[in-house]
Amino acid sequence: MVLNNIEKLLEKYDNGETSLKEEQLLKNYFTSDNVAPHLEMYKPMFAYFLVNQQEQFTKDVPLKTTRKFNYKWISVAAVAVLMLGFYFGTTASKDELGTYQDPQLAYNEVAKSLEMISKSFNKGTATVGYLNEVNKGASTLNYLNEIENSTSIIFK
Amino acid sequence: MTQTEFLNIVMPFKDKVFRVAKRLLISTEEAEDATQEILLKLWKNKKKMQEYKNIEAFSMTMTKNFCFDKLKSKQAQNLKIVHSNYEDGNTPLQKQVELNDSVNWVAKIIEELPEQQRLIVQLRDIEEYDLDEIAKMLEMNNTAVRVNLSRARKTIREKLTNTHNYGIK
């Protein structure tokens, strides 16, 4: 008998001894329409299991595919920069500074350049000479003080 | 491993992860977050993933541990998760409403089970895993799983019988 079988399965089921296949049989039986009245209470349980099997995860998962930056290349770049620096550094230091070996010649050269500096310096100060005119003008304004004196007397 | 390869591996069981997480955490939002977190963790460790024999079982163990951690921190915060995901049946048929109602009742009964039993019922009756697989996922032995499963099923049956006979809720 089918019903007998189901009851046996249910007992096994309660003890956790049913196989997955047997459980599938139970599920099929209880989701069908002709369930024996005295087993009616099992119906919602199996219905619930079936409904819950259908629930799905609908949210998106943001999978980031950004590749990790490779720090190896930073060291490679640093080495390259250092090499270039050394290369140009050594070539620049070879340049002559323009040192004179003969003291007389050096003295002459220094005198020449100092003379040149003083010449152009004088040229610069000569153009500032007209500032004296301003001073002269300012001294003539001194008579304004006299006016101030008289006004102070009045306001006393 | 490319994104598509990863998705091909993960797609078949991502819903299972979600449902198991929901069974433990109860709220849908929490379960969604947990699932997302777990998938991201898997993605981050995708290089190690090929070493695992059974990625699905491994993910389930991860889910279990993650949810238990979550629950622990929740308890520490004294927060209670409120279940608000019941769908109200708009079907006009009296019978369907009744069935829907009793299905919700089953949900409530399962919710009241201890976490371990809840998890086992989920894995066995809903996800339909082998007992050995469940034992491996939960890091328990086979008999312990069976005992827990049997206890859970008996509790569910008892409560269901009571409500069925007396209509007490």
C-alpha cells in the first residue's frame, strides 16, 4: 500500500535515516493533491521546503578586476634614473674652470675685470645724481614751517 | 582565473549560499550582504580556489562561519533581527490563504529551532545535501548531524501537529 509505505518513510524521516531519494518521494507525495487526512499536517512543511528552494540571490556582486600595480617597475625606473644621473654627472665635472697658471697674467686679468666693473658702476651712480636737485627743491619748501608757526599762534 | 570562469564556478551555488545565510540571519538584507561578502572573499582568494577539492562545500563552511560570527557580534550589540519578509498572500481563495498561512507557520517553527538544527534542516531538506557532505561542511561527524536532524524534524512535526489539531498559534 502506498499509504503504508509513506507512513514508514515518515518514521524513518523523523529519525533522519531516509536517503535523499526517499525524501524526494515524500516531497512528491505531500505536494500532490491526495494526501491522507491524518497526514495533512506535514503538507505545509514540504510545501515550505519546496518554496524555499526557489529563492534566489538577485543582488549584483561587484567583482573588481583591477590589477595590482607592479612595484618591480618602480625599482627599474629608479635604477635607470640613477644611471643617467651618474653618466651626466661625470661628464659635467670634466669641464675646465678657466684657471691661470702664470701669476702675472692672472693679476692682469683681475685688474682688467675690476676696472670694467668700476667703470660701469660709476655710470650707474652718475644717473642717480639728479636726486640732489630734489633735495634742493625740498629745502626751499622750508618756509612752510614759518606758516605753521604763525597758525599755531592763532589757534592758541 | 578570469571573471567569467569564476562566475561559472560560483553561479550554481550562490543561491544556496544566500538561502543558508538567510536561514541563519533571518533578514533578507543581512543575508544579501553576507552572500556578497562571501562571494567577494572567494574572488579575492581565487588563486587558492583551485586547490580546494569541493568549492561548494568550502563556500558553505565559509557561509556558516561567517553567519555565526555575524550573529555573535549581533548578540554582543544586543540587537535583535526582526523578520519582516513575510509575503502576504493576495490570493482570494480561502484555501490558498490557509496554506500560505500554515507555510508561514512552518517558517516560524524553523526559526525557533537552535541555530545548528536550523542550519542542518536547511542543508538537508531544502538544499538536499548528502549527510556526509553536511558533516564535512559543518565540521561535525555524521552521527551528530543525523541526531540533530532528527531532533529538528521531530520538533517541527510536534509543533505542526499541535497547531493542526488545536489551531493554536
